[in-house]
Amino acid sequence: MHLTVFDAMGHDNAPGLCAALALGACRNARRQGAGLTAKGEAVEAVLLEPHDQRRYVTGILTPSTRVLVC
């Protein structure tokens, strides 16, 4: 099971784009088998590239766990 929550700041369309970019980068890293730190670094990289340091996204990332249903 994976839990990731992102919240972007602002009142225009850019926060929605930033949150979507963060979620996409996190999903991509997770699907490639990245650990928690690598997922955070992937999100940071994708946000810094187009926006420099003018935008930010607050996020909560949890490590992957397996859920066994009996």
C-alpha cells in the first residue's frame, strides 16, 4: 500500500500543475522501485526544473508496505 499526499500553494492554475507534476514524478519513481528518499528527490527535481524556486508543494510520503488480506 502507498500513501502520498501533496498540497500546492497558490490561487491560479500553477498549483494544480505543480501538484500533478509532483504526483506523476512520485508515481514514476515508485514504479521504478525507488525508495522513499529517491521518490522525494524525483519530486524535487521535476519541480525545480521548470519553476526554479518560485513554487513549492508540501508532501507526505510513506514507505511502501505490503498488505496481506486473508
